[in-house]
Amino acid sequence: MQYLARSPEAEHATTTGLNNRKLLMWAFLGSDAMFFGPLIATHLIYRTESLQGPIEEILNIPVTTISTFVLLMSSLAMVLALAGIQQGKMGTFRFWTAMTALLGMVFIGFQMVEFTEFAKHGLTPRTNLFGSTFLTLTGFHGAHVTVGIIWLWSLFFASFRGKVKQENSLDVEIAGLYWHFVDIVWIVIFGVIYLVGAFGVEDRVLEGAHALAGLGG
Amino acid sequence: MATNIAILRRPLDPTGAWAWITTVDHKKIGVLYGLTAFAFFILGGVEALVMRLQLAQADLNVVSAATFNQMFTMHGTTMIFMVVMPAGAAFFNFLVPLQIGARDVAFPRLNALSYWLFLFGSILMNFSFFTGSAPDMGWFAYAPLTAANFSTSSSVDYWILGLQVMGVGTLAAGFNFVITIINMRAPGMTLMRMPVFTWMTLIVSFLIIFAFPVITVAITLLLFDRMFGTNFYDITAGADPLLWQHLFWVFGHPEVYILILPSMGIVSDILPTFSRKPLFGYVTIVLAGAVIAFLGFGVWAHHMFTVGMGRWATSAFAVATMAIAVPTGVKVFNWLGTMYGGSIQFRTPMLFALGFISLFMLGGLSGVMHAVVPVDLHQQDTYFVVAHFHYVLFGGSIFGLTAATYYWFPKITGRMMSESIGKTHFALMFVGFNLTFFPMHFLGVLGMPRRIYTYAPDMGWSGTNMAVTIGAFVIAVSIAVFLYNMVRSARVGQPAGANPWGAATLEWSIESPPHHYNFAIVPTIRSQHPLWDEEANTVEPPPLPYVDESSIHMPSPSYWPLLLAMGVTLVAGSLLVWQAHAIAGLTMGAASGALALISVYRWVFEPAVATEVAEGAAAHH
Amino acid sequence: MAAQHDLHHEEHTEKHPSPRRYIQIAVVLCVVTLIEFLIFYGNWDSATMTGIILLLSGLKFLLVVGYYMHLKFDNWRFSAFFFFPFIIMISIMVALMALFSNLTR
């Protein structure tokens, strides 16, 4: 009998009746919120402090809206995968797990394109405060997504070796909690950093567009 | 176990050193934490003695200014992150499962990982002494002073990376103890029946998981600035010079409570035992601890009154800081109330507990003085501040942890520590402590700045400094006595028995030292003082039913926590190599990253109880 | 042990919403994101726009946390573990931004 990282205590009744690892994941997510908080705060504090180079006008709202859709849909796929394994439907579980991971990979693809575009237009982490804070924040978010993708593929392949089964659907639920957390961090980043941030620079969006056109030509 | 290939077969029943290296037993891990912390205590102490020699008289040249900078930086960093925190962790580990009636912590292998990360992170940081670039910028590493253009050697990188590795371990331990205390309590052990030490461990663990992410961000940004050329702390790129200070102290002030709350818990457990009466105001002591921790997140900027935050911010932080004195005062009154009317026994643990209360109170009082902003403007960065935080960190935390050592040594080793040597130790340490740190108040008021490596003879500080230096060496002698007492007592001390002090809490109900499974039968708790109340209520203890030891499944030892910790530490080290030699650094990073990744996978697919053990037990039935 | 596990499992399937509800939530999330996108190109003053976006983002946040992460149906301790540090963090962020603006001077 083998389970993923099952601690013996998890099989005993716990004091609260809650699973140790699930409680651990929630504690971790609370702690991880304390990690993203200062990164977002640093970005907001430095929003208007850059001395040179492109700032928020460089953000591409339409494209990011699409990548936000992608990440939201991956969350849907994740809950459907969980529902699948909870009902013992391995095919459903595998399909939606692979779908979640693939949508995550598409999101990372969008992010790579975005970062490359920024670099082409002269925005790197070294350029200015906007570049440092924005790329570090979204980069750490991308790193979280990447860890999630590896985790999901691990579950996917482990399921073929009989290590992910209906009776330990909790393993999937915990991975799902992590995945959804990464999604809500993005919801905050998209709202606060992209939309509110770029909105304040409406005029500069136009200037930026001209500048970009100039650079492109 | 199909996945267990020949290399690194799981150590099922290791002996000797391997039993310690692969252990996941919370008691062994606790002892490892304790011994390591004591080793670093001696190292940090030697660093302090070097500073005191240099400052004994005006214009001395014992060490260079540069070495002096390394001494005060590493002394502070060592004492905080490698002594007080892991010494607290030693007692969390050894005691919390015993106090709540559990057989181990919630995640035994994660617990081992925490210890190894702490050890390797500490070694990584101290390794800088051998490369000649020990951290030299003060333990709070203010950026932009620590930016690449001002701190050109790799000293800051060692500090960041060592702290980062230790921080991951600390976070893991924080999660582990939160879950353990919430979820692993024996039947009937309600939250409000837990010993206060376990309560303070819970609060400290929450502080750790909420505060450490912030320092992780602060030092990561600094590392990015130094290694990848970002601009977070670069003033020439428009950065704000206060960003580091704010991020650091948002972590730094909760950290202060991470350091002191365990000792408050220790003292709250020791006083009732030696006053022979229950703790006065248990609920208020617990709540006061929680309130202190919560307020601790709202007072960080009192470390920064001199930077000019404006009168509103300054006033708000001053008021919040003074507010913390209220729950702290509540605790002191509760301790006094516990002793009032009790039949007090002046055993060594009690002496150190009383030392804690008196010295911590002095430190607390000078702390409130710092909350008064106009006064603080004069005290900032003087020896007055040095006196203050040594009264709370040494007079508070270290005295508390020493009390804990005397109190729980019989439980850990099965032998009593010598009372006569212990009392000598207390007398020397108490006198030495006050001779060292009390005169620093005067030095501070006379204007002696902290962190200066020497001073002119006409400043009028020479005599007082000499007294301080003599005091420091008295402390050193007392620590030697302490060490002698521990070594001697572990070998020839009186056998302790289960409950040598006649204490009330659950850990004293089992053998000293405890079996590896702690409780043969998981106890059912009916009161806050299970041992006192049981004794009062029952004529004779009910006979223990026979328990077949092989039916108790304990987590099996594992290599993976150790190897994962190694992998993580080497990844951190590879960044340092990368700075000197790109290809070598990348190779090392890839190799050690692979080691870490393999360790994670092997860990995840390794059952906590080895299949062989589980099957053997099943066959046995 | 197996019995305990089954019990745990049953409780869960009972509490968790159906896939149909998950899809409904996903539709709401997409529509709200689309609204946010349209608002960005609308003609608002900065404060109103910021308020609306924060509100809508908060709504999306709560939907994901409440339904996809099941906090709405799960034990209160999970919510406490998550929201307590979250509230501390928001307070610290607001305080930091105030400290770095000129508001407090």
C-alpha cells in the first residue's frame, strides 16, 4: 500500500478531525500571501518613482486579459479534475489534470512572450524601478505557476502507476488548493497592477503606443 | 518497496551516528538543535569577548576596525538566528509532543529538514570567515549600505544566502508546530488545558509563518540588486532609502517576540512547579501572549523614529509600542501572583526563572523609554539601546532558556543536574550579566555610539568600559561552569525518575528519558494539571495495561530530509561560486538543484512508515 | 482506518458543489474579467475606476476561494488560517503605502 507522502498520523483521527496536510497547505497559503504582499506593496510604492525608461504604458491589456482567461479556465479544469477523482473516474481526472497543466503552460508562454516584448522595447529588470518591481513580482508568480505545472504533471504520471486513486483524492485536492491560490494572486495582480496601474497613465498609453510604433519602425 | 533501488536503501534501524543523521524522532532532533545552538552560543560569545577586549580601554588595537565590524555583525546574527531561535526550537521539539500527548510532530521528516537547513545555513554563513569576507554591515544589514556599490565583497551575499537557507528551515518548523499543536493533541487536551509553553510555541510558530515571508522578500530583493542589477535599493535609480528599513522591521519586530515568547512560556511552566501552586491567571497569560504577538505586527517603525516619518506616523507607532507594555505587564503581574502565597523552592531552574523576570522587566522598562520619541532620538544607536536589547534577549531569552535547560535536563537525559554547581552558575551569570550590561545604560547616556571599534581616552568612557569587559569575562566563566555541569551531570548525575520536580504537566508522566514512542498509551486529559489533579483524585495510579511495543508504528528514519537540505544549501552556495566563475557556478547549481529535486521526489514517494516495518508489524499480529 | 477515510470522503462529496456549479462560477469569472476589461477602456475618473476594479477583483477572489477552494463549505479553521495573515498583510500594505506617500507627514 503506497500513498503520496502519507504520514501515519494523517490516518489517525486528528484533534480537529482535519487532515494534517490540508491544514499545512492552508497555513502555507496564508504564509505565501505574506510573501506576495510586500512584493505588490513594493511595486505600488515605486509605481511613479522610475527615473527613466518605459513604465505602465508598456503593459498590453488586451493580451493580458486573454492570458487571465487562460489561467481562470485552468482553475475550472482543476476543480473538474478533482471532481473526477473524487468520483473515481480516472479518465476524467487525467484529462482535466492534463488540461490544467497545459493551460498553465500556455499562461507561462504568454508571460514569456510578454517579457520578451518588454526586453525588445528596452524594459528589463535593470532598466528602472518599474522593471525591477514588475518583473520580480510577475516573475515570482510565474515561478509559482511553474511549480504547479510540475506538480500537476507529477500527479498525472503517478496516476498511471496507481499512486493517485479515489481514496487519496486529498492529494489532488491539496495540489488544487495551491493552483487556485496562484490563480487568485493573478486576479489581484491583473486588477491592481495591470488595470488600475495602466489606467492611471491613459495619456501615456498613447504616447507609449507612438513610442512603440517608432521603435518598431 | 518497489521504488527503493539499491543505492540509499532506507535506513530501517540505524545505529550510532547514522541513527542521529537519519532520525525523524522529535526528541533526537530537539537534542541536535540544542547541541548545535550551544556550539554557536560559544562561537557568538567568543565574538563578543573579542569586541569587549578591543573596547576595554581607549585606543586599543586588539583587532582592526574591519574585523570589529565582522565581530558585531556575526555576534548579533549568530545569537539571534543560530542560538536563541534554535535553542527555542530545541525545546519546542523535545517538549511540545510530550506536553500535548502526541507520539511525534505532525510531519516528522519535515522536522528533520528544518534542522538540517538550519545547520547548513549557519555553516554557509560562517564559512565566510574562511574566505575572509564575513558579513560586516550590522545584523540588520541596512540597504543601500549593503548594495553592491557600497559593500563590494561577497560578505552580504553570504549573509543573505545563509539567512535564506535558515529561513526556509524556520518556516518549515513554524508550519510543523502550528499543525502539531492544532491537530495532534491527545483526547481531552483542549487548547485551554495546554501548558503555557506549548501555547507560546503555537503563537511563536504563527509569528514565524507570518513574519518570515517578509524578510524573505527583503533579502531576495537585495540579492537581486547585488547579483542581477535590479534597482530596488538603488538610490540613483530613484529607490527610497527607507524601503529596506521598513521591510526589515516589518519582519524584525515580530522576530523580537519570536525570541522572547518561548522564554515567557518556559517561565510560566516553571513558576507553578516551584511555587507549588497553579499558574495565576492562566487565561490572561495566554491571551496576553497572543495580544503581544498581534500588536507586534503594528509597531515596526519604532526602530526608525530618527528617519523622519512625520509626526502622525511617529505618534501612531509610539502609542502602539507603549500599548504592548500592557499585556507584558499583565504577564509580570501573573508571575508575581503565581508566587504570592506559594511555598517557593529555590531550585536552580527557579533561580533562573526569577532572574528572567527581574532582568526582562528592566529591559522592558528601558524599552518603553524608547517608545517616547523625543527620548529615543537621543538614545538611538547608543549603548543605551545595546543595554536594552541585551536585557531582553540575554536577561530575558537566554535566562529563560537556561532555566529550561536545568528544568527539563532530567527529562531529556534521565539525570539531574548538580544543584550546587547550578547555583554557582546562576550567581556568576547573574552578577556577570549585570556587570556587563547595566553600565552600558550609562555609556549610552554619555553618548557612546554602538558599533564604534574604539574611542578616545578623553571621552570619559574608559573605566565603565573596563567594568563591562570584566563582566563579559565573568559571563564566559559562568558559561564554562554551565557546560561542565551539563557534561558532568549527563554522565554521573542523580537518576531523575519520571517526575523529579513534582510538576503538573503531561511530559512528567512518562519515563526519563522517554521511549522513542513517548506514550505507550495515548493519555486522556481531564484537567490543566493532569499530574496534580490525578494524584489528588486517585488513591493509586491505575496499572498500565501491557502494550506490545511493535504494535506502535513510528515514522521510519529517512535520508531525504538531509539530502534535500544539502541540495538547497548547495544551490545557495552555487550563486556565490557563480559570481566568481560563471560556468562552475552554473554546473554546481544544476547538480545541486538536481539533488534537491530528486530528494523531493524520493521523499514524496517514500511512505512515512517503511513498508517493511508496516508489513513486519502486520505479520506479527 | 479505511472506514474513517470513506467517511471523510463522503463528507467531502456531499459538501463540494457539482461540476455544473463549477462551470457557472467559471462563466461568472470570465464575464467579470470581460467587464473589467471594458471598464479599462471606458471614460471614468481614476478614483471611480480604481474602486470598481478593486471591487470586481475582490469578487473574483472570493468566488475562487469560496467555491473552487471550497472555503465556503469547509471547516472554519481553514478560513482562519488563510484570512488572518491576509488581513495582517493588507493592513501592513496600506500602512506602508501611506508611509511612503506624503499622507502621514
